[in-house]
Amino acid sequence: MNVSFYCLVYKAKLNLHKLISSMLAPHTCLRCGTEANFMLCNNCLDVFNNPGFLLKRCVICGKQLISEKETCLNCREEPLLLHTNSVYPIHSYRLWKKELLFQWKITGNRTFSFTAASLYNQVLSSKYPSIPIVPVPPRPGKIFSKGWDQINDIAILLKKLYGNTIISMLIRTEKKQQKKLNRDERIHQLGHLYELKKNITNIPEEVVIIDDIMTTGVTLENCAEVLKRAGVKKVHAVTLFIAD
């Protein structure tokens, strides 16, 4: 199946989701409340599509900084990202962006995957060009029960639409949902969430992990630790949101 035909088929499937969700959801923009045919009106979509390259960020976790230091207070006093070389979280997880993630991830408005993939690609092509991408895998049974996974959607679109190299190197071993755990419980899971897939032989020297949101950083650090043990020299990460 060629790329153009694949994208037409994939987009048709997602448009079906959009049709269903449009019949169930109010036709208003999540950010400004004006009438919209999508979750965001065109003006607010332009705001969301800004990857924030001009913001001053922590060189480790990517959190927006208001001081002149290169690292945030957490990364200086309680460093967690010991195996993750850098993280670029695109947006802060606040206000209307919480509802945006809910509509995409929980409600299943998969048409947002195209918008998200475009935003990921802006960051990847600018900050980490030509570096293979490793998607964070879903918990066991999620795709079977829900029929899809948001990061799997992004990985497919990054490959088919933008030509990125995707390497699915990891599997998740823990079934429990991270959102149901507090910070201490999540940190306790370090080293126990992910494993390298069997028969992975070509280990790249540098990779970029993609995930939807960074909360404590445990997921990214777990993945980075496994990848480093496998022989990867540098591990970066790009997430759509950061809970700061």
C-alpha cells in the first residue's frame, strides 16, 4: 500500500470518529468558546500549533523557566531524569489543554491525531532531525480493549506523512494505569515498567522517545534506562504536554 493511499484510508477512518464525536460533543472551541467545527477554532488552533521555540526552558526536563538559571529547581535539587538526556514538552498541561487531551485520549476524538502529529514533527525536525523515534508503548491489553492508542496513532502518522524513522523497541510490562498512582507510587516504579523487545539487534546510538504527557518523568526515565542498558548512547524525549 503506497503512502498516499494509506493516508487517505487512515484519514477516512479518523473522519468517521470526527463525525461521531461531532454529533455527541458541543460545537464550541475549548479555548475561547466560540462556534467551531473542531475542538479548537482556527485562531486557537494557530495558538496551539506554536511549538514554543522562543521560550526559555530547563535544559533537562524542558519546563519553562522564569529565572536565568539553565535548570529548574526540581532538576537541581531532586534530579529524576538521570538517563534521559533532554526533554522537549511542547505545552503546559493547564486549563483548556487538559480538556483537549481528555477529548483526544479518553473520549477518542482521533482526528486530533493529525494536529498533534504535525506539532510533534515541527519539534522533531527542528530539535532532533533524522534521529529515530521510539514511541512509548501502551499498557498490555489497551489496544485490544479500546481499539487504538494515541501514541501509536502519532507514530504511524509521523512515519507515513513525514517520513520519520520509527523503531518500536519497547514493551510495557505493567498493566496498572499511571494516572491512578500518586507521585511516590510512580517513582517507586522506576526500573519496573518497560523492557526491550526480543530480537532487537540494530541499536541506534541516539533516539527520541515520544509520549503524550510528562507528569513526574518516571515513564520517560524508565524507557530511557532500558534503552541505555541496550546500548543507546543518547536518549531524548518529546511530549505534547508537561504537568508543571
